[in-house]
Amino acid sequence: MRSAYTPRWLIGTRVSCSSKSTFVPAHEPALESDRHRLEKFLEDKPNILVLTGAGISTESGIPDYRSEGVGLYARSNHKPIQHGDFVAYESTRKRYWARNYVGWPRFSAVAPNVTHYTLARLEREQRISGIVTQNVDKLHTKAGSRSVMEMHGSGYNVICIGKTGKGCNYHIPRHEFQSILDQLNPQMEDQSTMMRPDGDVELPQEYVENFKIPPCPECGGALKPEIVFFGDNIPMPRIERIVRMIIESDGVLVLGSSLTVFSGYRIVLQAKELGLPVAIVNIGETRGDPKADLKISARCGELMQSLFKK
């Protein structure tokens, strides 16, 4: 049966997805001693706050931006969309939504991997207090985690930003918005070449120019995914909630983040200011390594899959 958000051109076709390992950078195997060190770090801290980045979603087949050799920056000259350009230019909005429309069936169909499921289990076992994620893919929620703060928002909701960046209270689930785009663009064909970390894809310009996007049905303003684009600010209530989560924790575990973006690195800095221990698991170096009490260079899924399993 056709789902309500599947584009007409996708019906009856087979979508080829990249291997789930395609976007995981080269790495050494995780050691048993690494698992023991991480368990020792966690075992007497029942209120660990976990910060996750794109490095855990690469194992589900979603590319990141910065991984050496396999990240989007390494494979193309693409630069992420800027918030100011999205607000100011209709052409930018049209380009974004055309690419996101084509990429949405693939992006929304991505499944959680062992790291997401392990974190959901650790939450049920009361070994962690919550998750702050830099990702917009909702894979933690899909895996069953309940205490999840999406620092940069989610691609699963669409909001109104009006005509100047501040809109009305209109919002609509992304799946429903896909149906509206489907009706407005019945001739859209899949000419994509590469999925991006936020779910949009590369498309030829001629397919973008004729793409139609609806205005907000309540105020006539522009519609945008509820994602904090580059150049935008994380809403202050969200920041305040994250700070409370840090204060109420007894340590921070960073998984799959280079901490290049300051919003993530700030969590490490705040934890250390409070005298809290920090552990980092990531392939390669991170900005927070000098602050870490424990650093393990390994693929998260390989290390997490047997964590606290006897």
C-alpha cells in the first residue's frame, strides 16, 4: 500500500540506499579493555547525561558533515544551508524544499542502530538520565528513548516563520506536509545523487526551478522544518532545559561527536565547570579531548553493543 507521504514518482520503484558502513570513517576495532573502561566510568553514576552527534547516525546510513574521507565536506563542495538565506530568499527555500521532498522517503525510513537501542536500554535500566542529541533524525525516539532533548530540533515537524523569520503558531507534521508537496508537484522525478545529513539531496537545477511550495495557510508566511539551521540560534528555553539536565547529572558521556559546533562543546565546558566527569567515544580526535576524563577512539556501535551485557 502506498503511504500518504510517498511521492508519485517513487511508487513501484526501488530506492537504492548506500551501505550503512559507507559513511563510517576508517577506524581501529574496539578493544575489550575499552568496554571495561567505559563500564567502570558509568557503573557508579546513575544520572549520566549522554550527548550524541552525527557519528552515531552514520552507522544507520545517514552521512555526517565532517568525518575524514567520508563526510559530506570530504565528498563534495556542499555547504549547509544558512538560516538567513532561507528567510530572505524564496529561491533558497524552493531549492531546500525540492531537495528535502525527494530525500524525505529515504531519510524518514532510516532505522535506529545498535547505539540507539543500547541507549534506550540503558535508560530503562536507569544507568543514564537522558540524552541531548545534535541530530535531527529522531532515531533515539524511534529506538524507544524517552528523555531526549533535540538540541537542533527535528526534521519531523514543519513550522511557520512568517516573512521575516518570526511566524505564527502554525505547525504540521512533516509526513503530512509531504502529502501536500506531492499534490503540488505531481511530475517531480527522482534525479537525486546524494543524501545529506539533514535529509535533503542533490538535484539538477531544472528540477528545482519549477518546484512549488505552499505558504502558511494561516498567515501566508514561509514554512521551514523545525531545525536550527547554520547561523540560527538555539531557542533559549531549550538551552535552559539542557543546562538543567547537566546540573542534575553526575557526568557526561559524549558519543559520536567531534564537538566542533560550539553548542555541543559548551556542554562539555559546563560539565567541567561543575566538576563533573566527562567521557568521550568517537572515531578520531574531538575538540573536547583535552577536557575528557576518559577518551576512547572507537566506533560507537561496536563498543556499545555489549555494554553491561553478561
